[in-house]
Amino acid sequence: MDDRLDFIIRLAREAGMLAQTLRATPGGLQVGAKAPGDFVTAADLAVERLIRNRIAARWPTDAVLGEEGGLQGDSGAIWITDPIDGTANFMRGAADWGVSIALAQAGRLTHGVIYLPDHGLLVAAGPRGLVAEGAAAGVSGISDASAALVHLGYSPREAPTAHAARIGRILSAGAQYRRSGAATVGLMAVILGRAEVYHESCLHLWDCAAALVIVPAAGGQVQSAPLTDHLVAPCEVLAHSGHLPDLVAAVCGLARP
Ligand code: IPD
């Protein structure tokens, strides 16, 4: 296994363990809001600090983009992390949250890890392979929409009517949908073959950078904005198994001939 892949796997485990410890510690869950409905806990801040410190100690010239602290540093190597994705679930004691860490080098995402500590699931990928703990990685082979499951993400950046119309199109195509409240959880479902599609209309890079590396390594397909654009603004993100083009078109609101 290459050094950087080994490093992010260990770091994701350490970050997840710290988050779990802080959740059970008085004061660890002090909650603030960055915007209505967009929460940050003391654990989000502490876990991102841990991730930044470990990267700085090992790869001191690399830059880091984190959900809580933004972009720090100027380098062709940029680590991209959401220390606790699914904060609203995490702070309520629900299991659907995850740690996401990725690395971009020379304008390309090369490494990624998603760790869902409360589910005991970890997947990671780098140029030299795919690592999965807790379940086998590999996208679904289902090609019948009536047997398919679509995970959706939602943020107020999408108009509620547009989101409702998307759900309508999924149900009309005969498929089912879920919304877990954590992009890492929905994307993990695609990676493990437990869902066929993940879609979010306006998603930040730190929520999905790791999955953009891991989904293709697990046999699936991804679509998002070019990295230079996605580094500075959220964009539409799609991850899927590759076997349901009509359903994917319906999810995205694209007509197919
Ligand atoms: C959020 C979750 C949610 C997604 C939002 C994200 P956060 O991340 O992943 O599922 O729909 O777009 O912002 O704020 O809990 O880290």
C-alpha cells in the first residue's frame, strides 16, 4: 500500500475515534449554527484540528481544505476533508455520519477514505488499489429500475420544489429513494452495492472528494464539476453503478431519447 493511502486510513480511524469520544464527553457536543439548520459542534472543530495537525506533521508543505477552516496553504497537493459529515445526525446520537479525507495532487484527486465509525465501515482508494473494511466494496449489478435504490442529498441550496420534483421522477421510474442526511453514507451505499445512485444538486467538495476517488475504484461512475471549480464552489454530484442510464437521467432531470 502506498504511504499516503496508509496515512489517510490511519488518520480517518483516529479522527472517527476522537469524534466518538467527544460525543460522549461533557462539552464535546457544544453546538453552534453556521446558518439556519447548518450546525457545527465542538467535535467538528476538534476533529478537523486533529486532521490538520497530523497532515502538517507528516506532509508540512501540503495545503488543506476543510469544511470548518477553509483552505489553508498553497500547494499542488491539497488534502480535502469533512471531519464530521452528517453533523446534524451525529449531534443527535444517530449513526449516519462519517469522516471523509481525500488528496488531490497536480489537479487530480488521487486518494480518498470514507469511514463510518458507528457502522464499522471503512473504504479507501489510491492509485494502487482499493481497501475495504467491514464489508466488500463493489457497485451493484442491478439493471432494473424497479429494484433500484437512489440516495439523495439535500441542502437549502436546492429549491424545495426542484427536490420534490426529483423525488417524483424517481418514484415514477419505479425506483425507491432514501435520504440519510450524510453524503458519505449515501455514497458509501453506492460503493458497497447497497444503492445504485447517489445524487445531490449542490454539494461541497469536502463532502464527496473521497467518494469521487473510491466510486470509480469500486467499478462505478461519478460526475461533478472540474476540480478547480469544485474547490471553490459546491456543484451537482452524481455517483452511480453505470447500469441504469434511464434512471440516472430521470434523477438528473435529463430527457433520454
Ligand atoms: C452535509 C451532509 C448532507 C448534505 C449536505 C452537507 P455536513 O454535510 O452531507 O447530507 O446533503 O449538503 O453539507 O454539513 O453535515 O458536514
